[in-house]
Amino acid sequence: MNAESPQSGYRPETVLDTDAQQVGKLYSRAFLGAAQKAGQTEELLEELGSLVDDVLDKNPAFARMFGSQVMPHDEREAMIDRVFRDRASQLMVNFLKTLSKHGRLGNLRAIRTEAQDLYDQQQGRIKVIVTTALPLEDEVKSAIADAVRQRTGGEPVLIERTRPDLIGGVVVQIGDTLFDGSVAARLRRMREKMIDRSVHEIQSRRDRFRTTDGN
Amino acid sequence: MKFKADEIASVLQTEIENYESQVDVREVGQVLEVGDGIARVYGLSGVMAGEMVEFPGGVNGLAFNLEESSVGVIILGDYRGINEGDEVKSTGQLLSVPVGDAVIGRHLDPLGNPLDGRGPVVTSDRRPVEFLAPGIAHRKPVHEPLQTGIKAIDAMTPVGRGQRELIIGDRKTGKTTVAIDTILNQKGKDVKCFYVAVGQKDSSVANVVGVLREHGAMDYTTVISAGGSSPAPLQYVAPYAGCAMAEHFTYNGGHSLIVYDDLSKQAVAYRELSLLMRRPPGREAYPGDIFYCHSRLLERALKLSDANGAGSLTALPIFEPQEGEVSAYIPTNVISITDGQIYLQPDLFFAGVRPAMNAGISVSRVGGAAQIKTMKKVAGGLRLQLAAYRALEAFAQMGTELDAATQSQLDRGRRMVELLKQGQYSPMDVTDQVLSIYAGTSGHLDEIDVSRVREWEADFLTFMRDQKPEICDQVAACQDAEDFKQAYDDATKAIDGAVAEFQAQFTSKIEKAEAASA
């Protein structure tokens, strides 16, 4: 990115691995299906979240071993039994065993994210990423939520981010559509427009800008 | 150049005053990976195939592959400034290039950016790069000639306005020269010319531009180049971009000529892109739609019907097969798409026959419809005569004794081959061509020494222009005469008379020269 770009210094988060995401989508659908059949969707989702946040994230060595293909399936299954049998629900243990059988335990994080997204979607919740230069006040937050609710008919889930280089205003992203009302974007557009206009004026009527007294 | 600061300030001030603040709504995605001129983008869920997207820093891309979880984008420009995670926005527009009089005389890249250092192309006219060729109802048969100015081609494989004539031959056989000569010959004929260089050495392109400028051809020519150092996406897009610029004139009732130099390089660039995009490789690793890649480009060359303004777009694609292998995959494709081919052969080239056209296997499927009547009459049997000569020549090499008739056929053939030789960058007027070829086919050259044929021709044409301009006019007027046969007979009689007069002058000149050297 060139130095003039108003976004310099800011690095957006790096996107996930799309292959893992595809796998995650598939398993999360199965997971949610099973959970809904058992009538424990919320609980199981929370359990899955907690498995990632409280177990895997806190014990990186275990996470590495858990996700690796080095250990044969039988041993992994026995380990899942030993570790989780009395500490997790039966459905979760079964789900982990299924993943282990297909060698997909390494995709657990992607499955969790996708399951959450899918559930949100089913519940009519919409992920809204709100980026501002300064942390948002509650009134503004509820105003944005109201506006989104009115426009889309869904229940917004606000994810806040701060980026000082926006200078002011607000950037709202719903899905892939970005509503950019930031001061930085306006300044950038104004700059582009002025350059375009000046180039056009200069090129179309060169004489007007040229003085006769030499170069 | 100095700027008047206050003038600019006033322009800028009005801009600021009129600036309306709006919320910028755009569809965005993020770069997953980038390299080799392509990027994979996550998001952009509403993007259309072929839509332009914009990377930070103003670099544009083209949505090429729409996949389930990502979008494959070809990057038209410098991809080194693009990073993983960068925001990509869709523009809702298709790729387009500037068109119109503003591009004439310019040297541009395939996106319409200047390469000649003469500032941006000032025009608001744009035309989409990809355009579906119109159907048969909008066309009419090719009927007017596009004079290439090259005797061998205009006589034996004539090119008509709206035709697609392939120039095919190994490296260093004069393919580009044929195309350049054709462009030079369009001077004053109201044909806009476009030379698209794909994957060429930048030095060769600079050379071509130099030649065009030197001969005053840049006044009606645009050069679009994506050199060997340009990324594959630009090389792939260049012919379509050039075609869009040429079409602008065609659809406004004008005539244009476009040279694609060369399509083998474009096929290679497209193969590179497709493989990087992980499209399945087919024969010779080319993607399955390589035929469509060329056919949709060449189908855009056409002669429009009178109701559509009767404009024309003539295409001269150049193709360089490897080691003369015309039966390879891509050459056969291109040969089957075009309306004929001019086949240039290295052995002829090195034997001094230039243009090194092999008359036997070069064809023009439009044929006589693309010739003026006089030329058709004069050069009617020439192709067959030359082919017969080539066969006899091989036979004669065996040293057998020949009868007088065969010997005279051989002698005539040798002189015709000599007569059809032509220097580069010296296209000839069609009347001159008719005079030369008539002199050859009617036997006026039979007594002249083979080594003096070209000298004879040059002197004869000078003689005709200087001393018998009325005969030149008479020959040119035949085309429009009510009774063509009568006019033609009269004209040939006049030429015969003039030749007899010239013959005496030429003989005495030779004798004098020989006496002087002795």
C-alpha cells in the first residue's frame, strides 16, 4: 500500500483459511442439526464455545495434540473418553468422536465460528461491524442498532472496532456491504474528485492555465 | 509550462463548494492471497463475472473465477503493492477503455493509460472491452478491398474490409513487416489502424512505433502494447482492448484495421492465468475455452450492413507456430476461425523471396470479392501459375531435358517470382501493382534477364508515372467503367504500346551501362 493511503498503518485482520471454513460449515450444520433434535441448541453451542475458549486456548500443547493426525484414531477416541466422558455432554463426546474418525478435530475452531454464525442466521441475528475513530457511546450504539433493525428487519449483533485513522464518522459493515460515512473516506473522495477535475480542466483547456511568459 | 495558480484555485474552490457529502456504499471483500498477477478474495458475494474490482492504491482487477468461498481476481496492473487482508471493493462496472479520436496517434497500454509520455487520454467516451459480436442480420458480405500495398498479397490472397486474414509463419519470416506495410499503405485511405503488441519485446514495439512515426502513419494509428514484461492479465486483455478502440470507429460508419501481434503469446498468457486460477488444463495444458478466447475476439471483425452504417473492422492476427508446426493445437484453431491465411516460410525468406509468402498454401476465403476488377482480371491465374512453376522447378532440378513449352513456363515463373519481390516499408499503389503484374503475366518480361527484372520494374513504373500518366489514369478508371471489358481491353492495348516504347529505352540503358563497365 502506498504511503499516501489514508489506511496506512492500519492492518485489517487476516482472513481465515477458506478450506477450513468450508469444512466448518459442513460440520456445523450437522452439529446444529443434532443439537436442535436434542433440544439443547443454546447449551451445546455454549459448550462448544467453552471447549475452544477454556480448554484448547488455555492448553496449547493439548490443542496441538488433539488436532494432529499423529495419534491413531483408536487412541484418540480413548483419550476423548478419558478426558471428556464425565465433563461434557454425551452429544458433545459423540460429536468429538465423529470428528476424530474423519480426522477433522483440527477444524474445531472453524466449526465453532461457523456454528455460531449459522445459529445467529437462523435466529435472524445479523452481524454488524461498526468501526469508529473513538469508542462508541451507548446512545450511538442503540441508534445504530435501531437503524439496522429498521432497514433489515433482523436483530443486529454489534461488533465494535476502533480505528483512529478514520478521523471521524462511522463505518458500518453488514455482510459484504460497507456503508462508509467516515471523514477519512469523504476526504479521500474529495481528493480524488479534485484531482480528476483539475486534470480534466487542464487537459481540456490547456491555454487557460498557461501563462505566456515562457516555461 | 507554468500554471496560473489563481485559475486552478478557482476550479478547486467550486469543487469544494459543490461537494456533497454522501455515505459511500460499497461491496467489499478481503484479499486472501495474492501473487503472479492474480488474487483470491474472500467476500464480494454480489460480484458479477467480468466485473471490475478495485484494490487499495487504485489498482484494478477483473473478477474471473466465482467460487463457493472465494473470488479469483486477475490484477490489471502492479500487484506488488497489494497485501493479504487488503480491502477489495466492487465497482459495478465492466472493464472499459477510452475510445475515439483522442486515442489516435497514441501509444497506450491495454487499459488506455499512456505509454508515450504525452499525458492522459482526454475523452469521456469509453467502450467495454468485452463485447459480443453482432449476429448475421447486422452484417453483409465483404466486398471492398483493403489494399495491403504488397503485390503478392493483393494479387493472390486479397484482403477485404471486414475480413480476418491470418499471418502465420516462423520467427523472423517477416510477419510483422507484412502488417506494418499494410498499415503504412492505409495512408489517406480513411482507415484507422490499431497495432496490438502482445508479449513482444519492448524494443521491437519501440521499433514499430519508430517506423510508423517516420512514415507518417502515426497520424491514423494507435499502438496498444502489453510487452513481455507486462503481467499475464494485461497480455490477455490487450487484444480485446484494442478491438474495443477499433470498434468505436466501425460502429460509427468508419473503417478500421487491427493487427494482433501475436495471438500465440496471448494464448500462452491466457494459459498461465487459467492454470494459476486452477481451471482444469486441457490439450497442451491450454484451458478448455481457449478456442472461445480466440473466436470471440476474431468474430468481432466484421463488415456491417448498410442499415448499420456499413463500417468495417478488418483483423490481421499474427501467429507464430513453434518450428513451423501449423498442425499443432492453437494454430489449427486460429486457422479454422480466420477467413484465410498468409503463410510465410523461412526457406523462401532466406532464398531472398520477400515477402516470403508460399503462394500454394496461402489462401483468402473471400477471394476475388475483395479485389478491384482490374486486379482480378490481371492476376486471375497467377496463383495457379506460380504453384505450377514450383512443381516444375522441383522437376527441373533433376536435370532432365525439357521441351520448349516447359522451359518457357519455367522462365516465366522465375520472372514472376522476381517481380513479386518487394522491399519492406514500401507499399505500392494498386495501379502500379496492376501495371507490374500485367507486364509479367503478358510476357513483356520474357526477354529481360532475371537479375534485371526488379530494375526493369522500377524504371517502368517511373516511366509510366512521368511520361504516360494518362495511361495510369486510364487503368485506374477501368474499375468504374460501364463496359469493363471494353475499358480493360483499351487499357491493356495502351499499356502494350507504352511497354514497347519503354523496352527500347531500357535496352539502350543496359547497353550503355555494359559498355561503360567493359
